[in-house]
Amino acid sequence: MKILVTGATGKVGSRFVPRLLAKGYDVSILVRDAAKASDLIQLGAKAITGDLYDPATLPPAVAGMDAVIHLAALFRTFTDTEGIIKTNREGSIALAQAALEAGVKRFVFTSTSNVYGSGYGRPAREDEKVDINDPRAYSSSKIAAEQELIAMQQNQGFDVRVLRLGFVYGDKDPHIEESIPLLKKFKRHPGSRMHMVHHLDVAQALILLLNTEGLDGEIFNVADDAPITLYELADAVGNAGEIFDEAAGPLDDPFQGVQDITKLRNRTGFRPLVPSFYTARDLDIL
């Protein structure tokens, strides 16, 4: 199977592509600068120069591919809203349109659990109401891309699958260390929970969506079995006492930040290889 992967040099892609290559797939990667992908090229990935900002570069990139796994995204908390929308929505749709026209059989799009709000009264399911006008540009741009991609499946028969990732970590990814200071900055409640997913399980879920028949037009959550409180996570890296207000008060929504992964389990047989943060810590795979 010939697969094009975008975002291959990012946090998820740089850990996923080697696993895809190790399974014997014929992998090409869309890059703006091949020099930055030298490690992946040495492993066997084929670099194709292109840019989501330049739609003219996308048809040659998808030509002859059996599938596209679209990992590329722009995430910045408050800055460059225009760039976030241009990358996450406009770039994603341009890539999908090029893939459809090229006869690509399958398109796997990575979204985010950040699309969910609060007040569901349960762990968030894939059919929960999400707000396309969410003031967080990253979330709203992902929602917009999801909706347009699903419309392509419904109206044009394009086989699109969407994977909403929990908080991705592991494999020496600095994501946790980068996020801890934000907990204090944004005054997060220590009892709030974060639903995490190790890079091993991101890869597992992506490969399942790549290969499982009958999932076109479907959205799936992926996370581990044990959402962790922000206090526990900060305490595990030694910073909890410096970050949280001891008089935080009660937690408004105990389910906020928690996703239901029942659908992925039932439809694909997914079972987390790394069921909790503590498992990853004990196995030394953080």
C-alpha cells in the first residue's frame, strides 16, 4: 500500500512514520524542506516537496497513492489565527480534494479532543454537539475541517475517517513538559482531568483506521483507559505544589476532558497498549 503522510516531521508524525515503515508500508511524506526529514528519509520514507498553503503542489503529491494520513496541523494558543485556519481547515480540504480527484481510496484525518466542550454529563462521545464558533481557533478550525470532510464522504463517496486524539505523549515527546506551565497560567482546576494517549496507541489507532473496512464517514475518539487529574500529572513531574491553588473549590464538571473510546474499541478491536500515564512511566517510555 502506498501512503502519503503529512506532518511527518511534527511530534506525532516523526514517531508514527518509523512505525509505519517498520510494518512494510510504502511511505511518502509531504515536506516543505526535505533536509528537515533526513532521518525519516534514511529509514526509507520518500520525500515529496509540497505545502498545504500552495494547493498547486498537492495533486502531484497524492498522485498514485492508495491512502493519505493527514497529521499536519498548526496549533498556537492565541497567535496567528489566520495561519491556524489556513492550515487546519483550508489546507486539509485542499489536500482531500486533490486526493479525491486523484482516486486515492482512503483519507485519514487527525483531529483533536479539544473540539469537545463541557456539560455532556458523561465522557464525550463522537456524536456530541461541538461548537464550530468555538473562540479557540485551533478547535473551531478542526471542527470545520471535520464537517467539510464528512460532507465530501456523504456527497461524493470519498472514504474519509476522522480520529480525535487525546493529549498525545510519550517517546520523549516534550508535550507534557511544555504544557505544565500553562496549567498555572490558565488557572486550571487541580481536579480537572486530562485524557491522554501514548504515541504507541496513536500509531495503533491510525493503522486500524487505515486498514479496517466499513468506517468511511466515521469519527473516532482515541485515548487510554485512565484519564488523569491535572494535579496527579503535575505531581508526577514534581510541580503540583507550585501550580495549583489549595483553595480551588469544587469541580464544576467531572467529565470535562474525558472521552469515550467505546466506538473505537467496538468497531476496530482497539485496546490501549499503554493503558495509563503511570504504565508509561513505569515502563520508561515517557
